[in-house]
Amino acid sequence: MFPSKNPNVRALWWVGAVAAALAVYGCPAPPEGGAEDASQAILLPVPDDPTVSFTVWFQVGSQNDPAGKEGLASLTGALLSDGATENNSYEDILKKLYPLASGYGVRVDKEMTTVIGRTHRDNLDAYFGLLADAYLRPAFNEDDFNRLKSDQLNYLEKTLRYSSDEDLGKEALSEAIFEGTPYRHPIEGTVAGLQAITVDDVKQFYAAHYTRENATVALGGGYSDELLQQFEGTLGELPSGSPTAAPDFEPAAIEGRHAVLVAKENADASISFGFPVSVRRGERDFYALWIANSWLGEHRNSSSHLYKVIREVRGMNYGDYSYIEAFPQGGRRQMPPAGVARNHQIFQVWIRTLPNAQAHFALRAAMRELVDLVDNGMTEEEFDLTRSFLSKYYLHFAETTQARLGYAVDDGFYGVDGGGHLARFGEMMASITREEVNAAIKKYLQYDNMKIAIITGEAESMAAALESDTPSPMTYGSPKSDEVLEEDKVIESYPLGIASVRTVSVEEIFGK
Amino acid sequence: MKRSAALLLLTALLLASGGVPAAAQDGAARIFPYEVHAEKLDNGLQVILVPMSSGGLVAYWSIVRTGARDEYEPGRTGFAHFFEHMMFRGTEAYPADVYNDLTTKIGADTNAFTSDDMTGYHLSIAAEDLETVMTIESDRFQNLAYPKDMFQTEAGAVYGEYRKNRMNPFFTVSEAVRKEAFEKHTYGHTAMGYEEDIKEMPNLFDYSQTFFSRYYRPENVVLLITGDIDAASTMEMVRRFYGEWKAGYEPPKVTPEPPQTAEKRIEVPYPGRSLPIVWISYKGDAFSPQDRGYVAASLFCDLAFGQTSEIHKKLVIDEQVVEFIQANQNTNRDPGLIDIITRIKDPAKVDYVISEIDRVLAEARESAPEAARLQELKSRLKYGFLMGLDTPSNVAQRLARWLAVAGTHEVVDQLYATADMVTPEDILAAARKYFAADQRTVAVLKGAS
């Protein structure tokens, strides 16, 4: 219903569902299926849930975009979610879904594509055929193609470049780290790549990747056995093909600290920095590192240490956080999303928008805290509090059946067996020790080699300051304690030793 | 983003008919599927409890019926929002770091927000932590006490939020529209406030005490708790923790907006690139769930500009001149705005799109919609509402806005009952009443190049 401004999450979402949500009724069993057999249905029965949630997972993503046609996976997904099918024009689809207050959407990420839907059990008959048509019988009309291609281009050229510096900073960081790899470009593509895509390209991409070998169904809520059979049966209607090969690559090793500045007139500073990290959901080290990361920068939470240092004590910006796995659209979500499972992850720090004059100081402050964590680990007190926090906070990651279903699909991606990631999360919080956390910090985190991305309206002076490690004193509009001022003296000349700074214009970034 | 928020408000506002509602209380059918336990304490605090099965989760909402609307003194815009930030800065019993450590320790998902008519503080918690949360929440609402330097520091974070927001063109244009549409009423500014007032905030420590004393009083607050709770024992706990809270609410001296007599038009500058945004606001009425005309206006918005409307097909799908188009009536305590919003793909087509909107409105003032379409909308509202009541947080979120604006939970079922009665003729009447050109403000935002 609301064509998302991020074409990545195109949807005909139902009214009132800002976060697709379903109930936790009673005590449903953990999801079945998943890791053992990628094509086996993933099930999450919740008998007294009056709604049914559907997911179809295709093992394809933007990493499969052909060179020169960056954005193809995303555009193909868009045509499935916001285009006509062989049985109905787009307008007719909207008309038929309207009284059901239901919709479906397609999320395309780097490595996975998920078709997501949900409806009330009263409306299953009317709804199911429309959903199945979307992924089985897309029409790929020229009109729909033109509309959605132009929307996606507008997103890159106008929205990403000009309306959200925080997203832009994160994309710039990703591009810098994954340069030369299939992860480099935004999921929505590049301007040149999108411009080059034809409707035949989309048809070919669909034929190659939306095959039965590449697909897994997931069903949750108050569904019947008949519906399950019907839903599983749709996979048989997909063409047969070979499973999509995941490109084999590693991001280039980073030596030293390197900055890229995105010059954008009048922009305040938005900062992201990070480096590749190789932990994976399901592994014990992942949860150990999650504890460390939560302490350092729990997403949009005042428990984040970086938040305390930069926002709470110094009032410099709206927040400061860190991540060990991808968290797209962080400004619009509280809990980690499902459907963005990836084999290549980044550890990254996100410093929210602040005045250019304070950017250098903030970067130093954040870097210093990362160094401190890596060198000294977590204290007993810090560990106890963070572990206690996570032991219950994770209950909110997926409060609804649909969210839990998404995580169950991710379990299939990551090969997390048993009760899946969410169950394991709870178990791990109960058993991981501080020693393990500090060992994980030493093993996976470091601070010498990384990329730094900054959106700024003062690229020239900022580049000069970064290159020379010029001191960056901080001044405040209100009094601060002596303790803070003493610490500031250390921060303001904290050496960053940045090896190189390059500048790109906002008008050129993601051009090709 | 503003657009999604506006749509959420539309959908949150509207209820639908049909289906089998829960047992009626006064003969009228209910749509809200859960039992509501409501009580008003002697000090005026409204307490709404909604027990629901939830796998051990509880949503705890403190709804202060104060927002941008209450900022009537010059130079004080944005203060309700700033104050929302200050509510996390501690009391004597629970200084900020103690409060934060406590909510951290129990793994609470906690946040707050401010809008035209309310400031909402919410925590999503495990049921076992209810008493702990009630202890600290009741404490900070009664005993907030922060030092001056903390106050001044927090102003910086608020400014940071403003910086983040202003790069969004939808924020920019909505700010400009209301400033133009409202000459007297405090809805003329957003909850964020004007930049010059935000800059001044560090100097308003004394005023912040006045603000707290005036508005953070039990008569002005609704306490809403949903989820895995026992109503009786929870109500008893509430009386224990909140019973001593002293009344003393001073209503704001809000100047009513005089009637608009002529169309207004503005161009809104924006420093970056953006496709043109057209934002047209008509003068609406205050939230009136029992008024068929008011509810009809809300339904009209989706019929005329929603996804199955003729203009959507024409401009979005066929001609591909706009990315999207939508309309909704805001849920406000005082007469607010009815917004029509669209983003145009070709800057040369701005006037054309506005003329198309005018055409749709002119036609809507001539003839009533088809009964079948109205029925479909009612079905949509019903299922949309029901599907969104799945977690304690989602239930609380939907109820909160109505509670803030109306102060009572009965409006939920009233709204449903009224929507059920709306006829095509009511829609026609609403189109005629609310959509005259002299009642509107037309804003066009164009990017820098």
C-alpha cells in the first residue's frame, strides 16, 4: 500500500502494519525445517493466531547482479511485488487486496530475496492466489518496468544521495570496504547499471534464479495442513534450474586507516567506520562478540557506551552505535531485521549526524573507545550488566510470528539447527563467560585497519585536518565537568594516523 | 518518515464494520477484541489495563496529553519534545545512570516520542518486571529532578535530532505547511519546534521546571498497560504507586485558530536534490468519533486518494507522473489538518498534478462514491485494525493516540460504530464541507536543482 521509499523493501503492505507483526499466542513450538534440507518447508504453527504468515526465500541477491547491470536483482524483486501478474494487472491486484487489508512484498538483500505476505484467516482464499501469482507468474509488463525502474533510479539519485546522510554514510562505507567485489554496490544498484537494464534482462534474471532448486517456503501462524500442501506445491510450479552460485570472494585486506569523504554541499557530518568481521549466527563466538558489541554500541539504546560518551555526556548528537552484522535502515527500526542474512559482515560504528566542526573530535572519541575495548576487554561489571540486559532484550527481537518466521528462514541460511538463532541466543546468554567475550574481542576486533566514511559539507578542510591529525578541540554551549574537560584534552589530539583520504562528490557516488 | 506516519494515523483512526465483535456493553457492537479495565484515580490519573495473552510480555505506556499544542508561549516551541528528553535525566531516588542501568538490566525496550497532542513514554518488558518498572516510572513522573548542566547538555542531543530530520524533504515541507496554515493556533509548529527556539533551549532551565509542574500532573496523564497482566492486582499496584501524585494541572492557553477565508500558497525551498513534493492541507475538525461527518471525511481520504482510487490509477500507474499519492485526516485534539501528499516525478508536471487533485475534489463534491467501494474500505479498516492488535506493544501503540486526544478508551468502539453507519451520502457531504479551496494551504517543495 505504501510503495516504500526504499525499493529494497517494496511492498503492498497492509494498512497499519508499520512493522509486519504477528502475535505470540500461547507457547508455540520452535520452527521446524531449515538447516538439514534447504528445500524443506520451514514451519511455525501458532494455532490461535488468526492470521497466516508466508515467506518464500530465493537464494539470490544483489551480489548476483551482472557487471554493468547493478540493481537487476532489486528491480526484478520490485516487479514481483509491485507489478502485474499473468492473471491480474497491477491495478486489479490492488483492488483485490484492498478489502483484505493485506499485501505482499519482496525484500532483496545482498544474498537473499524473500517474498513476504500475511493475511487474516478469513481472507485466505481471496489472498493466496494473488500471493502465489506474484512469484510464479509475474507479467513483467513494459509499463510496470518503466515505472519501477524510474522509482529505483530516483531513489539512488535523489533519496539516497540527498535525503538521508546516515544511510548514505553507511553505503559509502560498504562500498569502500567491498570495493571490487559483488557486495560493492548498493542493493538498489548504480545509476549507470540501472539505466542499462532492460525488461528482457529482468525476465532472464527471473528465469535463472527464481527456480525450484533455489526456493524454500516458510509458513507460520494459524494455517491448515491443506494450506501448507498448497503452498509447498507452488514450488513445483517454478521452473527447474540449477541453484544460484554464490560468488566466491573476500573483501580486499585493508592496511591502515583510510577515509573517504562524500562531499555534499551544506551537509552536516555523518560518520561510519569499520572493517570486515567473520562471525556467523549460530557460532558461540558470535554471541560472545554480540555481548561485547552490545556494550560498546547497542543499537538506539542508551546503554550503548559510545552513546554515553558522545551523546549523553557531551550532547553532541542523537546517538552512536556499533554492529557486528548488517542492520539496514537502522534509523527506522529498533530491533535487528530478518531477511538480511549474509556471508560477509562488517563490524561498524555509526556516529549520527553532527556539526562539521565536531566531526573530527567525535571520530577520535569513538576510535579511542574501540581501542580501549580491544586492548582491555570488558570488566566484570560491564559484562554482568550487558549479559543481564541481553538475556531479556532479545525477547523483543521477534515478538510476532512473522518476525520469528523471518529469523527461521535466516536459520536456514546460516545453518543454525535446533531451536534456531533466537533460542540459541537465550542459551548463550546464560552460559557465555567474560573470558570468552574478551577472547572474541581479541580474535575478531582490531583498530589498525579500517575504512572511514564521512558525509560532509566541508570536505576540503576535513580532509586536510584528517591527513595532518590536526588537533580538534571541542567547545560546548554549556558547562562540563572537569573530568570531561580533562578527557577532552586527550581526545582532541588523539592520533588517528589516517593513511589516505579521498573525496568523492555526492553527485558521482554510486554513479557506476 | 512523515508519509508513513501520516498513513499510519489514517489507518489507526479508522475502524471497520462487519465481522463478529466481542460482547457488547451497551448494545452497540464492539470491535476491540480484548477486555478493557479502566479506572480514574482520585487525583485524576486515568488507568487503562488490557490483559492479553502475549508469551510473557507487557507494554507499559505513560501518555502525557501534552505536545506541540501546549507550547503557546513565544519562543517555547519544541519544548514538550525537549522535555521528553529530560524525563530520562533522573530523580533523587533514581538518578539518570541508576534509572538507565535498571532498564538495561531488565532488558527493556524503551523509548519515547512527542507529537501534536501527546508525549508518550513506553517500555516493552518481561511481565516479571512490572513492579520494578512501575516503581521507577511513577517516581520520575512525580519526582523528576535533573541538574542544570545535564539540562544544557541534552539540548545538544535535541539539536542533533533536528539536524538529522531536516535533511528529509518531507519534514521540511510539513514544517512549512503548518506554519502557513495556522496563524494563531500552536499546531502552526511541529513537535520538533523552530530552530531558533531549539538553540535557545539551554537557557530555559527554570522554564523547564514550570513546564513539568504545569503539565506532568495526573489529570493530564493516561497510564496504559497491556499484555500478560492480572487486571485486579495491577490496578491495586497502580493505586499504591500513583495514588499520592498531586493534582495541579494547568491547561495551556491555546488560541483557537480563526476560520480560514482564502487559499494560501507557498513555495518551500530545500537545499538538496528532491523530486517536487506537493502537500495540500485542508482545515479539518478535532477528533470526533461520534460525528459521522468527521469519520466520513477520514474515509473519503482513502476513497478519493488511496490505492484503488481513480487518481492513483491515472497518475501512479498509467501516466507514471507521481511516485505515490495519499491523503488522510490527522487525529488531533483541536481542529487539525487534512493532508493530501504526493511526490512528482517530472518537475514540469507540478501544476498538472495539482489540477488533477482539484478535478477529483470537484467530482467528489458532485457525486457520492459507489456503495461497494465504501463497503470494501470498511472491510479493509476492520481487518487492518484486527491484524495490528497482535502484540502488547502494537495494541498500546494503536490505542495511545486516541487516548491522548480523547482521554478515554470508549472512542475505539465509538469510532467503529460510527464508521459502520457512514453512507455514500455522508462521504459526499464531507467532501463538500471540508474541501473548499479557501480552506486550504498548498505547498510545493522543489529541490535546489
